[in-house]
Amino acid sequence: MSYACPICNGLQNWNVVCPKCNMNTEDYGKYADFVGPYAPYQSIEQMKSDNGYWDEIQHQCIHVAYCHSCQYTFQSAVYEMLT
Ligand SMILES: [Zn+2]
Ligand SMILES: [Zn+2]
């Protein structure tokens, strides 16, 4: 068994709403792909220090969400599922 992101694997629909205007957003893919393979995982490091649950963070897939109605781009953590 291993953990897999349900969004990346097409097991689940993207249903993240914009925190600013509550509209549906579009999945722009994994954050790591979005910023490039050599970019530092700074946001994940920040999240780790924020809540301290490294195990939990390891089983999250960080995606980039884009809101068309207000042009807001933000990160959204997807909980990975055991497959
Ligand atoms: Zn994913
Ligand atoms: Zn919005």
C-alpha cells in the first residue's frame, strides 16, 4: 500500500473553492510542477513548522489553485489516500 494523491491520479474531482470569493477554482497541478523541479519547498517547510505534524504533511499533495473570477492563485493541500 502506498499513499497517492486522488487529484493527480484522477480518483477525485477538484472541488476547491476560492477563499476570497467562494467560486470554484481550477487545478493548476502540483505546486512542485508549477514552480519547477529545482525550486525550494519553502511553503511546505513553513507549513511543517506551523503545525508540527510532519507525518501529515508528507501525505499531502500541494496543488496550485486558480480562481477565474478574481484571478487569485493559491496553494491547496490535498490529502493523499491509501491505495
Ligand atoms: Zn496531487
Ligand atoms: Zn476568487
